[in-house]
Amino acid sequence: PQSADPEPQDTTHTRGFSVREQDSLPRADPEPVTQGDPNCKVDIAWLMDGSWSIGKRRFKIQKDFLAEVAQVINVGVAGPMMGVIQYG
């Protein structure tokens, strides 16, 4: 007779990974949420899907989103820098 639960298959998705118990170290209290440091500079790189399957409309949505992010965080020489990597 066959069992209801088939044996798990060894695939590339499961091979070499094991579940590890969390260490029981004491945790520090989290710091309160703030608005952050307005003087903090950060560089951001985005990965953008430009493949044919994304379509023109969704590609434009991605571009519009990145343009809005660039405005909000004030991208430029004096502020954060932003790079876009397109793949397709």
C-alpha cells in the first residue's frame, strides 16, 4: 500500500540546507522607531525588469516609480546617488 505522504524528493532547492534552531541568546530591546537622520547619505541600486514579458505598461510603471523615488529622496550630486540595472 502507498502512504498518503510521498517521500520528500532531494532537489536542488532542498539539498544542502538544514533547519537550525534559533540560538537562545538574550535579545536587546529594540530601539524606538524614528524618522532617521536627514543628513544620512545612501547610494541605491535598483534591478529593473525590461524583458518582453513585463510589457510596455508595467515597464512604464517601474520607470515612473523609480523617478518618484529619486525625487522623494532628492537624488543628485549633493544627496544620495541612484543606479538602475536593467535586465531582460
